Amino acid sequence: GIEWSWGGILATTAFGLAHALSIEAGALSFDGMAMAMTAIPALILLWVRERTGSLLWPILLHNYANVIPMIL
């Protein structure tokens, strides 16, 4: 039960592309896995933000996702 905004979708896509695009040997390269591994969690965090109306939960979840691999 949320209303997806074009701004949120665009920001999520840009975030994924920023991680997926690179220049290697003078040629533009696209990594689909990097796109998926960043854009999909970003969409989930966008959903949490829109559902709760707060930035607190997306920030906590993002930090949790960053710290857990370091602990394991």
C-alpha cells in the first residue's frame, strides 16, 4: 500500500547504474550483477521509506546490511 514516485524510481536506477557502469581500457562496461545487487536493495529501502514515512528504518537497515558481512 504505497505510491511509488518517479523520483524514487529514478534515484534507485541512478544508484544502481552508478555502481554498474565503469570504464575499462577506454570502453564503457556494464555489470548487471552490480546493478542488481545495489538497485534491488535500494528499491526495498525505498519501499520501507514510503511505507513508514520515516528515514530511520531505511538508515538502520542499510547500516545493518553493511555491518553483517564484516562480522561474519
